[in-house]
Amino acid sequence: MDNVITRALTNLGHRVTSRIRRLGFASRFFAMTLVYSGTALKRFNLTIREIYFTGVLSLIIILVSGLFVGMVLGLQGYDTLQRYGSSEALGILVALSLVRELGPVVAALLFASRAGSAITAEIGLMKATEQLSAMEMMAVNPIARVVAPRFWAGIISMPLLAALFSAMGIFGGYLVGVQLIGVDEGSFWSQMQASVDFREDIVNGVIKSFVFGVVVTWIAVFEGYDSEPTAEGVSGATTRTVVTSSLAILAADFVLTAFMFRGV
Amino acid sequence: MSGEPLVEIRNLNFSYDGRPVLTGINMVIPRGKVVAIMGQSGCGKTTTLRLIGGQLKPTSGHVKVAGQVVHDLDDDGLYRLRRRMGMLFQFGALFTDMSVFDNVAFQLREHTDLPEDLIRDLVMMKLHAVGLRGAHRLMPSELSGGMARRVALARAIALDPMLIMYDEPFAGLDPISLSIIGELIRTLTQALGASSVVVTHDVQESLKIVDYVYFVSAGRIVAEGTAEDIRRSDAPYVHQFVWGEADGPVPFQYPAPAYADQILPGRALHG
């Protein structure tokens, strides 16, 4: 019995220390990525190329999802608001929901599944096929040449994608609310303009999407770089990127929201 | 073996997770020579290459390249040294998102400020040397195994290195590609005035091109000599390896309990 308890405690201790060690390595990796970002910023064409792969190629899923989320918001929002006779406020509801919350969060979740998983798989496969080792042996630092451009591309792309998601969502809400249901077009736009505050709503939404961009891309590049160089290892790392990023986005969203809107 | 040493390995020990991988290794690789490190899979050959390239640090002993102790160098010093080394990885390790041309141009673009038209000329010269000038537009996915290995070789010699390391250059190649790679290793070493270290278990092909051989087994050097010495050797391990015998000092059977104990009726089969 004593043996079983000792073994269980040893296993638990081993798991905890290995998690802490991995977190420490991830933090060191983050610091090294920042230190070696000179190449990514000096040779910005490397980063632009990655912006195409992470940002531009994510546009379709972001725009289509944004449109549908906005259309659903239009339907649900109208159904609730018309009970209180304030269906003209539909524009405010759609815009604030998207700009403050749904835009950054849903765009980041989609970004993690589409671009984050692709980044992890690509770096993981580069490691498995010794491309990263080859780079090291050619006196080229893989963190500077491979990781940093992808990291900055993710950070730059994420707020832009979130803004496009929100814009498409507002357009979806307009299509359903104004064109389909018949809410007054003037009220829809004027109330939205009057109620959405640039600093409180827009800037805070951009800050959120920037933070999510950092979190998702950091997790994606780290999981790829730290993956086991086997098919199973890369597959596991890709799954971990999506799961960990999604949880991190939701947790960070709560913390940021608590700080940003506590006085409202 | 005569000649000024380019690589010197003295009393090298390397352990991984407390398990000894290399024990008491002493090697010399002279300038302008082709030296092979042979041995069965997992005996520590590739580890030796990684120690020479500074990707691993020895537990004790030292590795000197061009008079510099590799593991004492800082990052900048190590990267400066690596610019004078080339390495051919087992399956080429070509960058899959770049064309053949861009793969070979990679180091020239990263480490020099040469104008693009000069880089183009240099890349074409390197590709011509490996017989693939006409394939410069192809992507790595369009190449056969042998072609990929030759492109990787052109990339490894892009900066005219003083030391070229080959990790299993013959693995998985058809006889024609195998002989082309063997010939290229010999001719490029001479043309560049470089030294070559070939890690391989392909005995017959490598004995045709090497000046000296180190045989490694279980992390120790068990035999060394010229190609002729190795062919004539009567050391049991070398004999088994060179002539490809299934049983010998390297047993056919994985360690197991007595055969009779496992197959006789009434005994536990999984004991």
C-alpha cells in the first residue's frame, strides 16, 4: 500500500516538475524569439511572406465566419430587442458584441485552428526532416530565420483579421436586421455610431486581438519547435497547439475583460 | 595516417541521460583526406558528427577543428566555424519550400553580400559540379532520392568549406546514384582541397573512396586502418561487418531467456 502511494506521489511530482520545466523552456524560447527578432524586422520580406501564409490564407474562413456570426447576432438580437420595443438598437448590439468580444475571441479561435496548427505542423516537420539542424549547421539560427518571422506575422495578422471579422459581422447583422427583417436603416447605423466608443470599445478590442495574436503564435511556434521529430510527435504538437491556444484565448479574454470593463 | 590534422578528437566521452554513447574516442582527420566512420546503426557514428559540428557537447575530452576546441566556442565563434563546414544529412534535409536553386543559394544569401547575378553564377557552378544544373528550377518534391542527395551536396559546398561531413550518404540509393555520390565525395574533396568525414555502414562503396576508416562498435573504436587494412582484417567484428555475416560478435538474436524455457509446454510464454 505504502509502495502504491509512494509511486503515485513520485509520478505526480514528476509530472508537475516536467510541466514546470516545459513552461520555463517555453518562456526562455519566447525571450529568445524576441532577442532574435532583428532578422525578421530587418529583412521584412521574410515576415511579409509569412503574413501571406498565416493572414491572407486565413481570410476566407475569417470573412465567412464573421458574416454568419453577424447574421446570427442580427436574428437573435432582433428577437430579444423587439420584446422591449427597442429593435432600433440592433446596430448597437451587433457592433458592441463583435468589436468588444466576439470579433477578437472567435477570430483568434479560428486563427488558432487554421494558422496556428499550420505553423506548428510546418516547424515540426522541418524539425523531423532535419531542416532545422541543416540550418544550424549552415550557421543560420533557426529561431531568427524560421521562428521569428512567423511569430511577428501572427502578431501583425491577428488584429487585422479580428477587425475584418467584426466588419463582416456588422455587415451580416445589417443584411439580416435591415434588409431581411426591416429594421430602420438610419437608426441601425446612427445608433451604432453614437454608442460605439473609440477608446473603450475599438481600442480595447484591438488590444485583445493583439494579445491573442501573441499567445496563439507563441504557442504555435513553441509546440512546433519542441515537438518530437516523428509523425506522431508532430500530430500531437498540432493538437496541443489548438487545444492550449483555445483555452489560453478564453482565459486571457476573461482577464483582459475584467481589467478593461470593470468600471462600466 | 600522415598529414596535418584538421579535426582532432581526444579521449572523447559522451553520455545521454546518464547512458554512455561514446567512450574513449580518439580520431584524427587530416586535411585533404576522406575518412570513414563505420559501424552498425546506433553505435554512435552520427553522434560523433554532431560533436564535430558543435551540435552536442562532450561529457569529457575534446574535439578540435582547425585548432579550435569546438565546445569552448561561444555562439558567434561556433557559427563562424560552421561557415567553413558543410554537412550532408542522411536524406538531404533540403528546404521543401524552396527550389533547388534557392536551396543552393541559401548560404550565399545568408552569409554574403554578393550581388544576385554573381550568386546565380556560383549556384550554377555548384549544381554543374553535381550534374544538376538543368534541375535548378525543380522543387525538392520533384527530385528522386539520389538527386536530392546531390542537391544537398551542392548546398553543402556552396561556401567552399574546409570540412565536409556526410551522414549516411549512400542510404537508400540505387546502384547508379550510389556510385555517383561516391565519386562526387572523392572528386569534390580533391577539387576543394577539403577534408571529408563519411559516416556510413555501406562498406563496399565507402572502401572504394576512403583513405582511412574508423570502426565503431557500442561507442568505442574497435578497429582502424586504410581500406586495404580493413579488407584484410581478421578481427571478428570487422570481418562480420565487412562480409555481412548474420551472426558473430554482433549476435543475430536479441538478448532473451533460454529458448527451451520459453517454448516447452507448461512454461510461462511471457516470462
